Amino acid sequence: MEAYVYTCHYQSGPEVCWEKIESIPLVDTVTGEQARLHTTVKICRTDSYLHVRFECADDHVVATYENRDDPIYKQDVVEIFIDESGAGRFYKEFELSPRNVVFDALIDKEEGQKQKVDASWNLDGLLTQVMWPEEGKALYDMALPIASFNPPPAPGMKWRINLYRIDEDSTGQRHYWAWSPTGERRNFHVPAKFGTLVFN
């Protein structure tokens, strides 16, 4: 049985009831140990969107970039990689900064080679929001249009995905967390380590 499998439940209606969605904890990318800061992710789908929510404790924010596709991965960021075919060669990357700045790209990752990143690609209709419901807690929301996927997600379908967070603490040390640990400190581009998202 696969270790990292998550069921993406369908919700009717335009509004997501996050309280009903199971959380995925992120852990250290190498050791699998608990993250320094509480970080979880929830995923569900509606008729129009695939919804992804990161719930993050945060005691120090580093985010200065302002424009789409700026290199926000050099600072604090949350990320989701989506490999619809499951082949481990081509996948989509979505990142969101504490300032609600988006980085999205198409990735070509040939085995044994460094990934090729096409940041000129933008996902039309992508909706994002970053909220701070209380001091020291951030909610990062991404809504990916269902119509942008071919074929669109349907019950029984499986995608390969991984979820990540990069956080810089007050001393300047950078921390790397993932749903499915990659075994490498600073490398999230390890498709063989992606988990499985199952649609119902």
C-alpha cells in the first residue's frame, strides 16, 4: 500500500466547508520529522475548482517579491506540484507567497537531468488569497479551474502530487517541509517521491 495517499472529496455548491476536509501534515523533507512550525494542507473539489488550502503557523515572514513569476521560492512560500499523467516527466508547479504573489510554471523533468522550468506559462483563471485570521497564523488558498485540466478530475481518477513549504526563521535559516519527503534538503523536484491524490 502506498504511504502517501490522499482522497480529494467533492463538495457541492460554490462555498467550501473546510471543517469537513482532512488535513495533510507537512514534515521535514529529509528526515520526515515534524515541521518546526505547524503546517497542514487540505484539498477538495467543487464543480468549478480544485481547492487547496495551506494552514501555516508563522513566527517570522520573509516576502518582498511583488510580481507574478518573481522567484518567490527564494523566500517564504507554499507550493503544490501536480502530475496529472503520473508518468513523472511533465507536471505543473504552483507557488504562493505570504504577499499573495503567484509563481506558476510547466516543468519538464527528464530522469537524471535538472528540471526545465517554463515560467512564461500562466494558469488562466487561477484564484488565490492569503489570510491572517489571527496573529501567527496564515491561510493560503488556491482555486485551480477544473476546466483547465484535460481530462478534468472525476471519481476514481488519480494524480501524482506533492506539497511543500519553505520558511525562513528569524536567524536566516531556511526550513524545507513536504507532504511526501523527497530525501533531499533543497530539492522538491523528485517526481518519484510524489504522493497520490485520489478523486471521489
